[in-house]
Amino acid sequence: MSTDILKNSSASPWAPLHHKVFRMLWIASIASNIGSWMHEVGAGWLMTSLTASPLMVALVQAATTAPVFLLALPAGALADIIDRRRYLIISQVWMMIAAATLGALTLSGITTAPILLVFTFALGIGTAMMMPAWGAITPELVLRAELQSAISLNTIGMNISRSIGPALAGLIVATAGPGMVFILNAISFLAVIAALKSWQRTPTVSELPAERVFGAIRAGLRYARHSPELRAVLTRGAAFFVFASASWALLPLIVRQELKSGPGTYGLFLACMGVGAIAGALLLPHVHVRITRDQIVAGATGLYSIAMLALAHSGNVYTAGVAMLIMGVAWISVVSPLMTATQTALPSWVRARGLALFWVVFMGGMAAGSALWGQISSWVGIPYALTAAAIGAVAGIAVTWRYRIGQHDMADLSPSIYWPTPTMTEDLEIDRGPVMVTVEYHIDPARADEFTSIMHHQMRRIRRRDGAFMWELFKDIDDPDRIVECFMVESWIEHLRQHERVTFADSDVIEKTRAFHLGSDPPKVTHLVAGRAKGGQRT
């Protein structure tokens, strides 16, 4: 890559496309996503032909999104502990088989409403396994300064697919039926498989054994619990997706029952939303220069609510089409800042798990919301259900406003290897534990309050987030300048993983705390490991 490209990479939104692997996967993902959006149209429209129940129609969306809610966290754990390239290939093959089978059954006239839901759920399983790993590889493909541009390009690619796929599917459904749409979706997965096979990924090097799946899941949940930045994104996302799902779930019924139109209109509406999303993605960098990420999300949520009201009460195709266009602008203006905030809150060791939690909130909110608004619409009608969802989305802004996602600059979350590996005087089983670590500081009593505040608000969070299940700070009542930090982890190997997980941002906090320490020697660190009696019993 030329020096000029590197120099301008952070300024150009197209810079990530100069990386060959990113470019190949970006183009392949557009092709595959076109197939996926075609499936959305085909499945939604086929269900309206198989049943008139609003709940069954809404369950198509729920069957797509529910697997992500159920499986994304295990999938994120797997993507963090095994080779992501091979893992992604397996997930693509699974989805290709499911789509091809559904296509063959539909062309044969065998597909019923339950069969459609089963195979849509199977495709959702593949999506659940794929999404955390797909998001986690992005920082591996581009420079750190290009990460936000890469996320925006992925968003633009998704919405290019959304613009093309639904419109194309509407034409195919009208001429050849939904079965052909499912077959073409199966073929589209070949593009991603071919691109992944050509990627020579450099594996992550660690001297430690890989984490076990359940332990990795616990570590991901613990990280989220002690990361206020990630918790803020998840909270803001939940407040939006549950209500925004109403328009997605009820759109096929709006077209068929409220507007008395056909599959071409349905595909066109989704294309309008895709075009709006592309326009929004291109506008976002200019808007973000002037207002904060939090203000963008709040304003876009309000705009989305207004568009839902227009869709609910328009009564004609043209007004509804404009509403879908506006909805696309608003949708991307919420989702893109949330996704960027998620990526920048996660170090590499837990990135897929953190992204999985985002997708759990995203798809879980969409799945629960789809079922909820489908049922509500069967009680009170589609316009009133959409009106209630619009009001709920606006209320969500006020309820979650204190959870800010735009107050933190991108911290350097790459591994710093700040802590040297502890030297042991005896051979120690790596799974032995629990382990208690103490760090002894000598602090000027006049600065003790300042030191204690930093330790409680920053150091405690780092220790707990990276593996400690207990943390406390103790003062020596006989020695006023002696303060002892104490934390515990499950095992010796988990403590060694703590050493690997310290980022450059964390090391800055550690240096800040150690600046309070008196004397030329560093704080004394002690490792205490639970003993074992004969027969393996803990003493």
C-alpha cells in the first residue's frame, strides 16, 4: 500500500477498500446479502399466501431473529477462541444447504407455514453463528484509523443489498414464485465462501490454552457487566429495536391489507428503505462533525417514529414510499452509531462476544417486538399498533438518555503486555485456584482520598472486567500510608489471561495509580493460590 493511502486513510471513507481482503469480502457480502434480502421478501410474501394470520406473518421475522437472541453469545465465544475464517466458512455452508432445501420444497409445492418457519429458523441459526465472527474480523482487515470507515462501508454494503434485493425479489416472486428466490439465495452464499477461502488469515498467537466455551461465555458477560461503555450501547439499542421492529414485522400486511397492493410494492418499499439508509450513511460523517453520537441517535429515533406514523396512516402507496425512504435514513442513523460505539468499546480478546451481545439485543428486540406487535395488531389493527410503537420509541429516548454512547474517544484497546508473567518457585497446575492477588501501595495520607477514588472508579473496573470475581481495597489501621489492593480470580490460568488482556488504555490507568506510590521500588505484588491436600482436595 502506498504512503499516500496510509496518510489519507483516516480522512477517506473509501480507504478500507484499498485492502484486498476487505474489498473481496465486502463485495462478496453484498452479493450474499442481496440473496438474504430476497429471502426476506420471498418468505414474508409466501407466508401471507399460506395464512391470513397477522401473528404467523410476524413470526417469519421472529424466526429469522430469534436464533440470534438464543445462540449469538455461544457463537461469539466460539469466534473468540477458534479460527474465525474456518468458522465463517462452516456457517455459510450451513445457510446454503438450508436455503437450497427450502427452495426445492417450495418449488415442489410441499412448503407449509410450519415448514417455512422451520427453515427460516435454520437460516437464522446460521446468521447467529456468523454475525459475531463477521464483525470481529473487521479490525483484522483494516488499519485502526480506518475502523469507523470500514464499519460505515459495511453498513453501506448492507443497504445496497437492501435496495437491490427486495426489488429484485418482488419481480422474481411475481414471475417465478418465492421458491426461485430461495434457490438464488442459496447460490449467493458461494460468493462469501470463495472469498473466505482465498483469505490467508494470520492466527492469533498465545502461549496459553484456548478458553473453554462456557468459561468464555462467562468472561464475555463479566466484561459487559463491568464495561459502562458497552452497557450504554446495549441499553440504548434495546430501547430502540423493540419498537422499531413493528414496521419490519407488519410491512407485508400493510402492503397487502392496508394498501391493497402486491409483492412488487413490498419489494419497492424495502428498496426505498435501503436507498434512504445509503443516503443516511453518506450524510452521517458530516452530521457527526456538528453534533454528538447521542444526539444523532435521539434525533434519528424521533424521525423514525414520525415515519412510522406516516406509514400507519398514509393510505396510499406514494406517501408510504416516502415514509419508508425517511425510515431508512433514520434506521441507519441509529444503527451505525450504535455499532461503531460497540466496536470501539471492545478489545480483541472479547470482541466477538461483545458484538454477540449487541446482536442479542438487536435481534432479540426485533424478535420479541415482531411477535408483540403482530399480536397487538391482531387486537387493535395495524395503524394503532404502529402508532403505539412510535410513541414507545420516543418514550425510550427519555428513559435511556442518561446512558451516553458519545462521550468517549476511541481508546487504544490493543494488548500492551504491561504485566510480565509471574515467576513461580514450584510447578503449578494451570487450573489450580482460586488465586488471590495483593498489590501493596504506600500512599501519602494527604492524597489517599484521590488515590482511593481512582482505584474504586477505574482500577476496580479493569480487574473485574478482565477476570476478577472479587476486588477490594484495604487500609492498614496501624500504618496510615499502607493501602493494599486485593482481588481474586477463579484459577491460575485465568490470572495469566488477565496479564494478556491488559490494554494500552488500561496501562495508562495503572501508571496513574502507581504515580501515587511512595518510594523508588514498585508496589509489592503477592500471588496466593489455594492449596490442595492429597487426593486433590482443597485445603
